[in-house]
Amino acid sequence: MTLAIESLGFGYPGKTIGRDVSLSVTGGETLCLLGPNGTGKTTLFKTILGLIPPHAGQVTIDGADLARLSRRDIARKIGYVPQAQVGFFPFTVHDIVLMGRTAHLAPFASPSPADRKLAGDALAALGISHLADKVYTRISGGERQLVLIARALVQQPAYLIMDEPTASLDFGNQIRVLDRIRQLAAQNIGILFSTHDPDHAFLCADRAALLHDGRLARLASPREAVTPESLQQLYGVNVRIIEIDDPGTGRRRPVCVPSLADQAQRVA
């Protein structure tokens, strides 16, 4: 069970953003995508989802060419968590999450009690059951992000693509989402997520992919991919990586420590 992209070129009509990107995600694996703003992470995700046609290469799901699959078939295989959206219509949070069941319903069919229970379970798993009857457009940006994650979960996908799922979340909810990512991977879901925080790769990823100027700069374990040299290349900042004792597991894990003094000298 593998979601794979091979020699992928991606972008928009008349403008190629990324070239020759190859990577794969297997069931139960978590791959963290790192890269600066404007490097093409969201465009790459939309291409993997079939929302934008590739400029070169191909995407396959369990060996099947994505280009030959229907939107319904893709939605049954891949769940998508975009960056937080405001929305326009006053749906309740529960109804927004329930929309994730659409790919499993027959045309014009209504959600069943089982579908509604899945939506309630997803809200509970993310600790937002109290939002179920709230109007989606009237909750905070961080809360909307959690709702979008819940919506993707009720699709019961084999793979989950998450575009900066911790953006807009406070520190506590960031950790809850990262912990949920680990739990989903343990259920044999393949997860590809992007983030601007390299520590997230150390916390919950099996591998890290570094996208720089539209090309794959590194693809390896987090310890091998996320280094002071690679972070300098990606973000133009000096970072030390130190080892600490994880308070939950007692095991040693890396942590990124940026040098603020270097930035102050540049400003001066």
C-alpha cells in the first residue's frame, strides 16, 4: 500500500514551480515536508490530490495511476486537510465534519446514523465535541483547523495529506494534533504533512522531505535530513540541534535551537 510520486513536475498554466520530485508514503508511515514560504508545498499537495494536473511525471495510489481514477475513488483513498478556511455558509461544525462521508454515499443519499456517529467520534477524538452545534464561520481559526482534520478522518482514508495542520493552533492543540498524527499512523494510515517547525519532524515523523526552490533537497530520516546545514539552506538561519530527554518517553530526541544573536547582528 503506497502513495507514490515519480519525477513530478508541478505548477500552474504557464508556470512550473517544482521539478523532478519523487517520494512515497506507505501505510503506517509519516512523512514530514519542510520548506520555506513560496517553495511549492501546497501546489505539490494539490497535484498529488489531482486538483492540479502535473507538468511531468505521475502520481500512483497503490499502483493505480491517479489520472485514471475518479474524484470519488481518490476521495475514498486520500483525505485532505487544507490550511484553515473561513467558509461562507453557516453550517454547523457537525455538518462540516459529516461532509467527509460524501465519498462513501450513493448519489442523493442522506448520511446514516452510522455516518453521524463517525462524525461525533472524530470530534471527540480531537477534543472538540463541545463545538458540534456551533456555526463553523463563527469559531476561531484554530478551532476551524481541528474541524477540518475531523472532516478528513471521517473519510476513513488510506492516506492523509495535511497542509500545515498545526497552523493557527495554540501550543496545546499543536501537540494534540501531532499526537493524533502518531495514533493515525499506528492505525496503518499513510500520512504526508507539511509544517514550518522542524521540531515537528522529530516529534512524529518517520522521514522528512526538504523542498527547496521547487526541488527535493533531502529525503531521509528526520535525524539525517534535518541538520544545521540543511536548515541554513532552507531558511537562511543558524540553528543548533541538541539532544534532550523526552519527558514522555525518557528517550533522547533532537531539538532545534535557533541563534537569535545572529539575526540581531544582521539587523544591526
